[in-house]
Amino acid sequence: MHIEFLLEERSAEVVLQSILPKILPVDVSFYFHVFEDKQDLLKKLSARLKGYSTWIPNDWRIMVLIDEDRQNCHELKTRLENAAHEAGFVTKSSTLPYGDFQVVNRLAIEELEAWFFGDIAALREAYPKVSKSLQYNRKYRNPDAIAGGTYEALERLLKRSYKRVFPKTSVARNIAPHMEPDRNRSKSFQVFVEGLKACIGGDS
């Protein structure tokens, strides 16, 4: 079994490099294709999937991960689904439970940083100056619904605690090794994990 990941940014690759070994069996291989940004991924997605359709083995899967970025999530997901269908692929979202599929489309709602707020213990292990009371703050109770954007919220939080701004990829590299998939409170993270497990024949 092999999984190809299509990602919009380098920080997503950094996170997945750390958490995939905690979820996938050792005999499942994976590879990351990182695009320049979200628009680059969306622009090239159809052509990339049509290219895959000419040669991809039956036991390979493709996972597309993209930030919602306050767009209409249904419209964005439909765009991803249509690109897969036009390339001749069956997607997980278009099948009945336990049906055969080869492409899984997933959104980080509203941004990848929601996954960090979903595991505040990991965030504080990486950045111990962050307040211990963060987990009790109503503002961060639902990681996927933080007002004003999760990236901006995390940037403000770290700047307040450390009096400096950290590069996005550096933040991902510091937090991701401490993340534990089973304790993450982000719904979009858990939906991602559910899709990942479905790829390898696990819980769907």
C-alpha cells in the first residue's frame, strides 16, 4: 500500500512527516507533492490527477489536503471532487461505506493551524511560555471555529508569549513531533485521520 499526498504548503508536509508514522502501519509508504500555494494546487490538480489515472496501481491511494481559508467549504470540496471524477477516479466521499475508492479529499478547517490548537498539550510542549490556562479559554475550545483565522490566532499567541514572530514552517516543525492523533480536538483533523485509515482498510 502506498499513499500520494498532494499538499498546498510545506508546513503541511512537516506535520504529516511527524504524525503519519503514529497512524499508519510500517508497511504503508507515502510521498508528498507540495505545491507553491493553494491556488497553484487548485490550478494544477486536474492535470495531475489525469496524469495519475494513466498509470497508478490499484493499491495506491491519493489524498488531497487543502486549507478551507474561510471559503465555502462545500464549494471547495465539490471542486476537489469534480477534479477527481473528471480524471476517472472514485472518491471516498462518493462511495457507500466500505466501497472502493482511490482518492480522498480533505479540508483543514479553516487552516492547518487549527490542528495545533486541537492539541494544546503539544503546542505547550513546543512553546512552554504559552499560558497553561489556554486549554480552558472559550476562544480556543473549538479549534475549527476560532474567530479571525487560526493562523493569525496562533501568530498572535506566540508573539505575545515570546515577543517575536516565528516562521510558519518552523512552528509546524516544533509542534508536530509532540502531537498525538487520538487526543486532537479538531474535527477536521479527526476527519482527516478517518480518511487516512479508510485508505488502508481501517475504520471508515
